[in-house]
Amino acid sequence: MIKVKNSLQFIGIVILGMVGVIICSLIITNVMNVFGIAASSMGMILLTWSAMLIGFGIIPTFLLRRKYSITKLEVGFGPISVLEIIICLFIIGITFLYIVIGRNITNVILFTIAIFQNIGVAIFEEYFSKGILFFIAKKITSNKVIIVLICSCVFAFVLHSSDSFMTNLEYRLPMSVILGVCYLKTNNLYLPITLHLVNNLLATSLLK
């Protein structure tokens, strides 16, 4: 019975998180249209950070705290080790060098916009799909493979439902599985967020 309730809570948080992002996006876009900044670079960054902060951050955290006394460590923000810092900085450094030198991207403003927008996406999507959903999934099953697969499917097919099924199956699902394993191994979101960020930077049309 407890597992059934936890399963329903898992589904409910996924739905409310997605609905929260969609509704907040619509409201914030309308507000920014009034001020004429919706199409601006700053507008896009504000929209991304605000909608995801509320939908993937505030709403699920609030719902969890109504039932559990969760800590930062339990949702992926524990103490970071020196090794993790070195690995994350190395990955970011190599990626930046490749984008600037390999792709000859010298527009500092464009590069900065891409970084700030994708940092928000990486932080909140990883917090939601790993920190929040793994926390609940662990109360449904102790099988780590199932936990990773379920949460990875949510990331690939629910959070990115606007993209094609094959794109999500061939690209996002494997990526999310890898990030899920990283999260289980480190018990922190720092490496998954870093890998998610560099993946998005390499994939974004702004830097091609």
C-alpha cells in the first residue's frame, strides 16, 4: 500500500512539475510581452530560469517537504569533493576551448547568453529528474537499475515530449541513463549538471 501511494506521488509530482513549467511559461511570456522583452536574449534567459525554478524546483520541493523532512544531501546537493571539482572544471574547460577554437565562436555576448540559459536548464532538469524523482523512486523500489530507467524515461519522454520519439529514444534516454548512473555513484548532482550543461552547449544552435 505504501509503495502504491509513493508511486502515485511520483506520477503526481511529474505531472504537477510539467504543468507548473507550462503555466509559468505562458504567464511569464505574457508579462514580458507587455514590456516588449519576450523575444530578447534577457527575456529568454528569464523565462527559462523562472519557469523551471517554479515548475521543477519550488513546486516539487514544496510537495516533498509536506511529507518528508528532506535535506540538501538527499536531493543531490551534498558536500562536493576536490576530485569532483577538478573533473567538473576540466570538462567545462575542454568544452569551452572546443567551442571557441574548434567552432571559432568568438562572439562573447552570444556565448554568454548560451551559457546562462543552459545553466538554468541543466540545474533544474537534473534537480527534478534526479534529485527529486530518484528520492521518491527509492521509496518505491530498491532496485537501482529500475530507478535509473524509470527516471530516465521520464526525462526523455515526458520532460522532452515535444521532440520526436526516436530522438528521445536514441539520444536523450541513453544520456539520462549515463547521468543517472553518475548521480548514483557520486550521490551528488554536480557532475550530472556539468555533463548536461556541456551537452546542451554543444547541441545548441546558437553555438554552431
